[in-house]
Amino acid sequence: MRIPKIKHLRRALTIIAGGLLAIGMGLACLRFSFGEPLMRLSYNLPFIFRSNLDTDKVILVYLDEQSAKQLHQPIDDVWNRALHVPLLDRLTRDNARLVFYDIVFDQPAADPAADVAFEDSIRRNGRVILGASLDKIQRMGGVSRQTVAAPIKPLRKAAAGWGILAFDPVDPDYGVRQIFFGTSLIPSATWKAAQVLGASFTRESRETSARCWVNYYGPRDTFPSINFGQTLDPEGLPPGYFKDKIVLIGGRSTVGSSAAGRDEFATPYSTSNHQFSPGLEIHATILLNLLRSEWLTRISENWESTFIVVVGLLAAGLCALRPTLATLSALLASIAIACCACWIVWGQRIWVAWMVPVAIQIPFGLVWSVGSQYLLESRRREELRRAFGFYLSPHMADKIANSDFDLRPGGKLVEATVIFTDLENFTTLSEDLDPAEVSAILIAYFEQTTRCILENKGTIIKYVGDAVMAAWGAPVDEPAHAIRAVEAACDLRYLTELEVRGKKLRTRIGIHSGKVLAGNLGSTFRFDYTMIGDAVNFASRLESLNKYLSTQVLISDAVRQQLGDKFITRRLGEFRVAGKTRSVVIHELLCRCDSESGEKSWIELFETGLRAFGSAEFREARDSMNRTRQMRGGFDGPAEFYLKKIAALEANGHSENWTGVVQLTEK
């Protein structure tokens, strides 16, 4: 009973720790500057997924490059003030609802008559809002001072009002998100314009007004716009074009005394289209927000903190779920939070820092859940590995640790490839060696052999003397079990040659694929994982057959059929091994195809002789085998074997029912 209690206590402590960390991370993002990018994303993203809203009550008039060329005005300097008189008179005739200048007229015109005409035009209109610039001067010691450049006095008196054109604050990404109502003494130009138009919100004190956030209506160029030159062209616009419209006049780059300032700003849509919007569009958006009471507010700090705490607890609760379910739950929770955040922005005009849970808390909770379960499971598995790893193979220890292995004696029938290896002539040589020396040689040999097998995803079944039995396809499923085994055999050919007292010892290998019974064989007192069956016995026979054919790696036809054209092999003929009634085709594995170095020529010659042997054409067979031997430098094991076999058959005579099958009488 104690182990389950400890397990549950660990799980509870993990959930509590995860919850505290998730809550702490979320609150830290709200309180400190490193969380500001997430705040900006929380504000931006709902706009991107919303359709554009109606803005047809507003018209923007741009002092753009095209107009500058048309009217022969400087692109980045003050325009002739007299040009504003016909525009303003046109707006007066069309009965425009309001005229808003995003231009600072803080210096007298070069021609005083132009100022007088402009003043008279402003007075005749009666609904003109002028703008002032706001500059912050940083002094020594970190003290800053604000200076306001207001329109010249005659124009101020003629206008319906004036205010500050600046945006404050402007975020690090040069985005305008909060609505600026002005300083303690001077209102913003948009506030003053909304006040002139009778917006109910402006009846409250600017100082006591809650912080408001810009509710954008769409990306750049959402508002209807024309250029300044079109307004002065008699044929450019139909009569009454500006009737009951709010007209904002300004440049795509600031025109007037503040021309040095940048007048394009990031909006929420800049996140996706990377386009900035002119300051005139921002003013139009803020003015419409104030007129329609459509600005955004941010949820209160207490409620936002509560939201972060609740999500932190839910994120920690992912620890109670399995990784797949935890991942699905995290994904669904993130989508749900995003949808709710968009809904309250679109419908309730309230925004919240929802990206903190989505980008920080929920991913952290998921990582904490998966990571903690992985660590707890790893600890459990490691305990099982330590318990069983002393007397079971690594694969078996892993299978048991993964809790999907049946410890009861017995097994199941599987398709597998079995490999047997043996050191050539080691038994004879070891008779003259000290046991300690034998042990050192075997350890070195097993080290290389085991590495080759494990690197090719095989399982060491057992060591018997100087022999190794390994398998692919069980206990771990491996679809390409034959190819894996042959890959290991190719590596073993070159990596396991040992030299003892001047003699090189080669590894002999036999490989066969077939049905085997794989499982725990033994008794309830002691068992071991192994494989039994005819396929296992035949793989062992193939390894032993190497000494008769003087070969190194023999594979069965069942293995050869699974290799395709990736390896160079040689068909050695049809054999009937001792204790078997059926004959089998045996092949020699030579190398990988990419390591081929002229083997194909003598392989074809050998197989020609083999066909002649099968047809009892011994003279032709002998000639082909001799030529094969010569091409291989004077020795070829299988050719020597068949030359001896041919000599014996010719001496003793062969049966009239000759089939070409070689009968082996020894194991």
C-alpha cells in the first residue's frame, strides 16, 4: 500500500509545483517588461481575424507626392498656405460635418495675405480643428520637459478648436494602441474634434477618463481617401461630395513645421501584412472611436490576474492526463481561449492578455506534464532495468521496463532472422592458451560482435563458448529483419578478425529467416529469453557449413529473397544437410553492392560451373571451377569443395537419378 501512496503523493506535488510555476510565470509576464510583446500580440491578433468595419462617414485628403508634383509644391517642406483656402471653401460649400487638420501651422506664412485668407476661410467654415505638435526634451539627469508648438494665434481664434496631434505612448514596434487624450492643460486634437461634434464621452473630465485603446476598423487604406490635387480640380469631384462627411487633411509624411517627424505607424494588421498606416488614418480611427463610443478597454488588473491564476491551475492539471490526451487538451484549451478573446474584442470591446496563457502557461503546463511523467516513468523504468539488467539482455530489460512484456514462461510464433557467429579454429587454438588469455580474447571478440549487432538494431540472445546467437524481428518488431541481419554480417566480416599468436581468426556466420517460437523458455524458477524452432537450427547449420566450403558468411535462400539488389551474393548450390529430408539452396554473402570490386565476373563463371555440375557435365564444371579458382588468386573455397566433389563422383560413379543436390553427412 505504501508504494501507491508515494506515487500519488509525487503526482500531487508535481501538479502543485507546476501550478505555482505556471501562475508565477503568467503574473511575471503581466508585471514586467519582458511580457510586453505578448501584450501587444494579445491586442493585435483579434483584429486580424475580423472583417473590416464601416468607415464611409470619413474622407481623408492626402498631401501626397502626386499632389505635390501637380501643384508644384515641395514634397518634404511647407506648402503654400494659400492652397488651403479653395479646399476649405469647397468643404464649406459642400457642408462637410467637420474639418480636421493633421498639419501644424505654428509659423506665419511667407505671404501674410495667405494667412489672412486662410483665417477668413476657417472662420467661414466654423468647424475646423487645427493641430499642435508635442515635443519631449530629455535633459541631464533624466528629467524630461514637454513643449507644445501651437497654431499661430489668428488661426487658433478662427478655428472651432485645436489640440495636440501626437500619439502617446508609441510602443517599441512603433504601434499606436492607447488613445491619447492630451496633457493636463491641452487636449488632443481628436478629443477636441469629438467634443465639437458632441460626443458624449467628451463631457467627462479627461483626467478622470479610463484608459482607452484604439479599435481599428481595418488595415491600411480602409478609409476612403483622395489626394489634395483632386479637391482643387473643378472636374475632379462631383458637387456635394463632402456633404455630412468628416474630412481629415494631412500627409503621408508630415507636412508643416513638424515635417522631420515620422508619420507612419504600426497597427494590429502590421503583424500580418507588415504595412504601416499614415498618422492621418490613426487620427480618423480614434475620432470615430470617440464619436461612436467604440474604443476598447482592457479588463481590470484584478480580473486579469484571476484569469492568469485560473489558467495556471488548469495548465498544471495537464499532469493528471496521459501525454496524448494532455496535448489534445492543451490544444483545445488554447483554441478556446483564442476564440473567447476574439469574441470579447469583437462583441464586448474588451481585450485581455490572452497570449500569456496560450503562449506561456499552457505550453509550460504541457511540457511540465509530459516532462514530469517522462521523468517519473524513466525512474520507474531505470529501477526495473537495474533489477533485470544483470541477467537479461538490454532489449529484454527495456521490454520489461516498458511494462509490455509477459514474464510468464512461454512464447509466441514470429517471423524473424537468426544469426549465428563463431570464431574459426578458436577451439583448437585455445587448448594451448591460458584461461585468462582465452577470456581476454573472447571479451574483445564479443565487444566488437555485440556492437555490430546492436548498432544494426539486433538483439543478443545468448553467448555460447565463442559463438554468438542474435536475432532481428523479436522481441522488438523489425519489418526489415533480414536486411538488418545481413548489414550486421557485412560489418562483422571486417570488424571481427582477431590475430592470436600470429594466426588470424575469422568470424564465420550463418543467417536464416523463418518462423520461430520466441519467448521466455525455462521454468517458473528460472527462465531466459530465447528462440527455438527449425529456423534457429538451420541458421546454426549454415554457420557450421562455412568450414566445409571455406566461406565466411552463408545465408539461406529465404534470406536472399528479401535482400533485393543491395548486396553481392553467390549461389553455392542445393544442399541436403544431415538430419533433413528436404534440400535447400544456399548462398554466400560477399559484400554490399557499393563495395563491389570485380566479383561479378568470377561469380558468373562459378555459377556456370554450378549449372554444369547440376547437369552432371563434370568436365565443364571442373573447367569453370578451376578458372574461378585462378581468377580469385589460386584459391576459392566453394570451387575447391566442388572440385573434390567432382573427383569423388567420377571415382565412385554417380547415380542415374542425379539431381545435383549435395548430400552432407556431418553437422
